[in-house]
Amino acid sequence: MGVVSHSYLTKAQVQHLLGVTTFGMWRLARKYDKFPKPAKSPDNPLHHNRPEPEEAWDATKVYSWAAGTAELAHRGAILLRPAPENPAPGRWGGYQDTVRGPALDWHTDIGVIRLVHCDDSRAATDVATAIASSGNKDGVVTVCALYGDVGFGGPALVAADTAHPGIEYEAGWDDVTAYVGEALPWWPDLLRSSRLIREWKPGAQAAVAEIPANDNETFLRRAAANEVFDVTSRVAATDMANKIRNIRIDHTSHEIQDFCNKGHGDTPNRVIPGALPDTSRHPLPCDGDRKELKAGWRRLALHTHPDAVAALEVAVGREPDLLPFGAVTEIPVQPGTVSDRWTHRLTMCDPTAAHAVLAQDTKPQAFFIDPLTDMPVLRTPGGDGNQVWRFYAPLSLPAGGAELASVVLHHTLWVLTSNGYVHPAPCTPTKHLWWGDGWGDRASEAASVVDQLLNDLGATVDLHKHWDAPKGLTALFNEEHKQGAELTRAALLHARMTPPRTR
């Protein structure tokens, strides 16, 4: 989304902009209460230990103020000056390629207004600068770029005049339409292509165009079309791709409604959509049976094809609850600890898609799988260069008729079972397990997990309402326990049934 970029002027530059002498500037500051005062320009690290810099003025404030001041309006921002009475209707000047994307020109009483259909920062300044430096053969007086939001009268605009291309200011859509004399076209973000803008003509019906696929949808469609995967996996990838497509079409339709159909009072905005999304097959089927979708993603996670990796990376970011593993957890490699007991049972394996996504930007040294929970694990250098174990927490534990015997606190929660096994505590994908002072927060996630496992070691943990965990357990995990501290089943049950003492 664009913003008005700020630049600063020295006293001499302000005088040049306004066409006044030192005395004239002194007079303006006393004649006009709203004459801009010097502003502190952004700190420059190269200026430390140097004398205090000379005074600087915010260029946008000075330029905008001048436009609204009768004696200096001709020196101020063009689109903020008082408009001439009954300006002649403008004339469409056609499509233009610019350094910041597609634009349309409009010949008006004040000169050519170039509207750049881009909402990136400094788009107006960059285009106006390029025009000024190349001789401005088209007679462009001001360049407008999209601000990315709705303003009064239509889409908000950022303007930069070719006479002073380095100074940007906010302009209204209705400021431009007042000179053009008709509603102007606007393209929603996902249909803002050079081709569609180039093909537009005044009076033409809005083009109907297909929303282009983004990278996530492309990766999912590729996996869905890959016959190396089973049908269930391909259905899962298709379902998520369809959901992305539906969301993008809905977003574009709502964007058009917000920018083109609303006005202030009884006056509609003078803006028309240049293109509409193709909804002939909308909505595509999605949100299928979650059990089947989870089965499909489980199979993709175990695959080794690059398309499975790309699809799984999308799913981790969009719908991690469909995946067969919980939160990413990282612990140091430390012999003799409770985690060391767990790592001895890990089985070395070739990497799967799940391992590849788990690795992210690390450089794994070995890949493993926990044979009891099927969770992928890898050993890799940590941020400090020391080796760490990186793994997905399980969503549930194998019970086998056992119960939780104790919990050990070692960088995360470890569950010791009555039949002699040790496991990382289960956790949902978007939560984390911790204890101690949480800077005002409470360790309710850990308390909730333990509460559920005390009842059923094999429970699939649900942390949607972790704040409702027993207060006594939450208080216990809010204490500053040492690494390696063990909390027995008896201690956990006692804490669960004992309300914390009030201070």
C-alpha cells in the first residue's frame, strides 16, 4: 500500500519554492498562523557527533499550505489549489507505460494528469521524476498513484507534480474527476494488469477476467495434477487450491463494491470498475470431509516428491490443523537429559516432505522419525552453532492402557508414562508449551495439556479454550521451575484440585 513519502526542505529551498526572500519568509510566518513551522528531519547516522543541522521544513506541509493560501496558491500543490470555475471537460489521452507500471493520461484545463495504477510507495514521485528528467514531452503537470485505500470521492491518491517531483501529497479522486469531467476507471488489486488497463477505452463495459493464480494456488494445483500422488492426496490439494481461488474472487468482488459503489450521502463516487472477476464457476467446491482431507495431507507429508514439499509448505501456513503434527519445537542436544532418553529410540530415515518443511532454512545433519508417534525429527546446527533437535510435537500420545506418571520440564514439557516411555508433550500447531513468568501471561497451555492427559493419556489435545485450565495447575506451571524439574502425578493432581492462594 502506498504512503505519502516525506522529504525536507532547507530554509533556502522553502524560499525558492514559495518565491520569497528571507524577509518575505519572515513576513509569511507572522502573517499566517498556520505557516508550517520547522520540523525535525529524520536522524542520519552519519551526522552523529556533528553540529546541530540547520532547520528543515516538511516539504509536503509547505507545498500543501501554499496551495490553500490565496497569495501563494500558484506556488502550491496543483491538485490542492482552488479549481477554476466550470473547467472544460477533459479528454482521454490513452495508455502509458511508466517506470512504476501502467497509467492512463487525461488532457485537462490544467494540463495532462497521469494516473498510475500502482499503490507501491513512491510510485508518484518516481514517475514524475522520470517525466521531468526526460523533458516532459507529453505536458504532464501532475502524476497520481493509488494510495491503496478508499478516500473521499473514490480511491485515495498520492500526487507528485512534475515541477516538484520529490514532493508528494494526498489528493482526492474527486479532485481529478473535477478536471476530467467524468467517472474514471479503477482496477482491483488482483486484476490490475497492464493488459487489462491497456485495453480499456472510455465508455467500454468492464472486462470480465479470470483472477490469476498466486504462488500458493499454483503449487497446490501442480500437486493435484501430479499422478504420482494417490487420489486422496490430490483431492486434499485441490480442496485447498479451490478455497484460495474462492477467497481471492470474493475479496476482489468486495473490493469493487467498496471502491466503486459507495459514496458520501446521495452522491456516488465517480469511479467505475475497469474489470470484474470471472465468477462463472464460482464458488469452486471446497471444505470437504475433514477426515478425508487429513488423510490426504498425511500421505503427502510422508512423500518425497518436490511437489509434496511445496504443497505442504502452503498447508502449514494456511491450515495447519489439517496436518498430522503439532507445534515446531527445538531443544539443545544434551546427553543425560530426559530428551536424551527420547532420542535414543528415534529411527534414522530418508527425509520426507514433512522433514523438508520442518527444516526450513536450517542445514540438517540427519533425519529421524519417532516410531511411536510417527513425528519427523531432525538434528541440525542451532542459531548459536550448537546442535539442536528440531521436531514437530505430536497431537496425541500412544496410551496402550498406561497413564501419565510425571512431567519433566526441559525446554518443553516431557511426559513420562506408567509403562516406561518418555514423549514430548502433545501440542496443537499454533501454540507452545512453556512455564514460568510470562510477563503477565499465564502458562495455561501447559496446564491445559496436562489436565487433559491426566484424564486420558491418549487424548488428542484441544487448546481452543486453554485459559479455562484448572487455576491450580496454571499457577503451578507459572512458577519458575529449573530445567529438568520433575512434577509427579500426585503433585499434578493435587495442584489441579487446589485453588491458588490469593495474594
